[in-house]
Amino acid sequence: MRVLPLTIVAVTVGFAPLAVLFSFVLRLSWVAQQNTSVTPFSTGTEPTPF
């Protein structure tokens, strides 16, 4: 029977775009989390408000 290998290939090809999209979302959320700051748009010369 050649149904099982064809099924495995079809499922892999079907979920590959979702896996790529999910990896991009994870990467963007990680970068956004690393780039957050308490005082946005600060020049670094102002004293901190707290």
C-alpha cells in the first residue's frame, strides 16, 4: 500500500506554511519583547523618572 507515505507527505506539506508562519510570529514577539523600554524615545541624557 502506498497510501501511508503519500499521507505523511501531504500532512507535512500542508503544515509547513503554518510552521513557518508560527516561527515568524515567535521571532517577532521575542524581538518586540527585547526592544521594549520603560521610557520610549529617550535620548539617554534625561534622568529617569523614578
